[in-house]
Amino acid sequence: MLKTIIVILLILVLISLASSLVFLFIDRGKPGKKRILYGLGFRVTLGAILLILIIYGVSTGQLGNEAPLG
């Protein structure tokens, strides 16, 4: 369940990044538009939630490193 939530958050971060790129080209030269800024805030929020979930998963043992050479 936790891995699914993490993957969904990663996909949302990528979608937000792509939409901000589109808004960057559309809003070029229009200083009143703040869609890029709002996209950045949304992406930072998603990144913070993602980081908290990863830390929680590692600390509870739901996520871990199972490298065969380690």
C-alpha cells in the first residue's frame, strides 16, 4: 500500500513538472501570471509528503534495501 502511494506521488510530481513547463512557454512575457509559482509550491508540497512517507516506510520496515551484494 505504501509503495503504491509513493508511486502515485512520483507520477503527480512529474505531471506537475510537465504542466509548469507548458505554463512557462505559454506565460512568457506576462508578469501577472503566477501559474509557474503555484506549480512549484504544489511540487514542493508533494516532495515533502513523499520524503515523509519514505522516512516513515524505512523506519517501520515497510521499505528497505534488499540488495543481494550488501
